Amino acid sequence: MPGPAAKSLVLTDHERSVLAGWVKRPTSSVRLVQRASIVLAYAEEPSVAGVARRLGVSAPTVTKWRDRFLVSRLDGLEDAPRPGQPRKLSDEQIGALISRTLEGAPPNGDTHWSTRSMAADQGLNQTQVSRMWRAFGLKPHAVDSWKLSTDPAFVDKAL
């Protein structure tokens, strides 16, 4: 008994050039190159087993990416959104946190912000502040510059 009939896949010139560009581009992700290669190979030879053998992937992999391409065309080859908890901080909250970190001083007279003092100031928790500072490379405790003392006896005291 023969297997299911092969699904035909006809590429437009634009789709073929985009897929070929993804395959040739050195900065394309390995996943995207593999998916584009599967679609291009299947368009030439509509045999799941033949494409799988030629590209060294499994038949279910070929079937998956062929079917996703047939449904969504080029957009179907991109990664689907991953499950997980959505972001809790809005872009406005992140922007306010960053600008306050860079431009404002702690209200209690401290020399620099701590994650806890910033969290209290912004209504966030310490972990959120710490993650944002790490993500944006902010280190308010690290001094970027220094001032020379105006004390006339500074040199004598320093030595």
C-alpha cells in the first residue's frame, strides 16, 4: 500500500531568492538555513524521504517545515513564540528606571543607588532592578570619574 500523496510545493521567484539568500548568508542562524534548505530541496524533489536523506534530517522534520511553509509561506519558517510567563515590566517602567538610575541621585543623601533603594523609589522589587541593571550594563556604584581635592594640604596628607 503506497504512502500518502506528495504535497506539491511551488515557489515564487521572490520566495526562491529569499530562501537562497538565507542559505548563503553567513549570518543566518543554523535553524533558518536548515529550514530554508528543506523547502528549497522539497520544491525540486517532492519526496520527504529523498529530502531527508539528502539533507541528513528526519522525515518528520521535513514534513513539519514543508507543512509550515505551505500554511504561512516565508513567515512559517521563523521560530514560533515560546511558552512562558509574559513580561511584567512595561517599556515605560524600564525607561523610567534607566533614566532615574542615570540622571537622578538617591533622595536620602547616599552617594549612589543600591538595587534596594532604587526598587523602593520605583515601586519595583530588588530582583527586577538588578536584572535591568545587568541587562543594560548599568553600575551606579562604580565611579567613572574622580575629583582632585581642593585642600591646599592635600599632597602632604596623601604622602
